Amino acid sequence: MTACIVGIAHTPFGKLDTESVESLIVRVAREAIADAGISPADVDEIVLGHFNGGFSAQDFTAALVLQADPAFRFKPATRVENACATGSAAVQQGLKSIAARNARIVLVVGVEQMTKTPGPEIGGILLKASYLPEDGGTPAGFAGVFGKIADSYFQRYGDQSDALAKIAAKNHKNGVANPYAQLRKDFGYEFCRTESDKNPRVAGPLKRTDCSLVSDGAAAIVLADVPTALKLGKPVVAFRATAHAQDFLPMSKRDILKFEGCTEAWQRALADAGIAIGDLSFVETHDCFTIAELIEYEAMGLAKPGEGARVLGEGIVEKDGKLPVNPSGGLKAKGHPIGATGVSMHAISTMQLRGEAGGMQVKDACLGGIFNMGGAAVANYVSILERIR
């Protein structure tokens, strides 16, 4: 345990026409500093997670955080990127600075604005997070990549359409209580299970309700070393463990149905924390597509390969189950502004552990797990958080 989260901020996710990348960054930076009860002058370093990839004409965005307050001028500010795990990459960069004693307090911001990009271009930008020599011609962009993964899973383990619909329905139901969620509507299992004009097939067996949303939004957290955090007199959520496992980019070099990088990251983090997966109070996991959440159940150790549907049937991952998964509604309901997602997961998990999650609140939450991935289980990040005061 080297650092704690002492401040958080989160915009609504969705189509934010009146915002810009700059305004989103400035908003959450100011709000996170205020939530931490510190001055901008107290911040030693700034890390920005911003994928971009063509969504925004303005690049070189790390310096935009300085727009939030003149006291940020001349402080180190760096942008990091690791596909859809960009937000968690930014968090871990901040943790490393604190562990190295180069900083006592680090402001971490994650941001993305996707909806101002014309629809046909969005798929091409997202596809850059795959291995283009193999996947560059995939129809439907990144949804097509996960559609192929779903097809392969169905071929190996049988039709899992029921399981995917249960995941979508669960996450949309949870998302109703999330004030930051882009889509706060309980669609129900039957709607998610049935192909229709309002829920058309997108790629392979994946329907619209199986795919996360194109989103704008930002989130921020303030990290502090433990002595500094304890002096602030606020609820303190600490990192009990973190892990990052990077896998091969080409899917042809691995068994894509095993998400082995996800397994590796979870095993490292759980071992470092000295706990088992069942000790967690909840998990926020990367459900960019419902097939991803299904495979992640197996990768994190809740089920054997091919048996992920069992944890749904037994209610284990429901909000009132033994291990609630995505009580926030996940990317499926909350939205997925690429650079903001990992930071959002840490902010919302902090709300849970503070007991401040409102309708999302998991009863007696004391240990939270986070899994954020970039690409098709290429960049794999796990954080385990606990409230220590």
C-alpha cells in the first residue's frame, strides 16, 4: 500500500454537445481538487489519460489541465495512452511517481470526446486499437473484432445468447441508479435477448444491447501517499494492490477466448493483496461488449473456461449477489469515453467504498476490484481498493 485516493470527480457520460476536451478536463480537475480539500498548489504532478486517436483535433492535451488553475503552471504534466485502458494507465503512472517518492500528491484526469466525430469515422479510429495487419479490414470496426470473438466462443462452448442478454439486462438495470450513466433505462432480459428493429444485430451474434456506447466524458482522482492522505481528515481509500499485464497485440498469437492477460493481472493483484476473488465486495469490469464480461468471469476465476454463464444463472454477479459485477451499470450503461473509463472506474469504486454511491451502493462494501483493458485483452490492468478510514 503506497497511495490512496483522496479526491474524486466525474461528469455525466453521454453526448455532451456544449463541452470540449478542454472544458471537461478543467471541470473535473477543479472538482477533484475541491473534493480532496487541498489547494492546486499542493499538487506535485499531473497525469492525463487521453486516447484521442483522431477524435479531437487538439492533441498535446496534458497541458490543458493547467487551464484549471494558474497554480498548476510549471508542474510536471504528462499524457499517457494505452488504448481503452488509458485511464488505468494514467492512474498507475501516478502511483509510480508516489511509490518512487517523486510526488506526494498526484492529480489524475481521464477524458475523451467521441460524439463530435462523424459516425463512419468512429469505427476506424477504434480499430486502431487492434492489430491492423490482421484486423484492419474487419467489418463493423472494433465491434466486428469482438463479434468474431463471440462467434469463436459460441463455436467452442455452444450458443451463449442467453448469457449475453442476461449481462446486458443486468448492467442496464444497474445503470438506472447511476447519475453519471449515459443510458439510464432498464431494458429487461427479453428486449436484450431479441433481435429487433430497435435492437439490431451489429456483428456476429452481438446485438446493439451487447455493445458499449460512443461517449463523451471525464473523471478525475487525486492520489496521495498514505501519511499525507491520513492528515487530510477525510475518508481514505487505499490501493491494496495493482497489476498490469500486457499481452500480444495479434490475436493469432494467443487463445483469444482465454483472456490470459486478464487472468495474469488478476492473479498478480490478488496475490499481492493476500486475498481471493471471493473476498471482494464488488468488481467493476470492462464490459466493452457483453462477450468480454462473460469471458472475464472465467479469467478472474469465478468460473472454469466455457462456464461463465453459470455465475449468471446462480445470481452471483447480480447487485445483491455474492460478488456484484458492474453495480455502476458498467461501460454498457454508463458509456465508454475511452480515456476516461479507467479513471471513472476508480472514482466510482471510491464512492462505493466511502458509502457514497447512492442507488448504486453495494451493502457493506469494504474491498473493490477493478479490471480495465485495452484492445482485445491486450493491456490488462487490475486495482484492488479498500477503505482504511
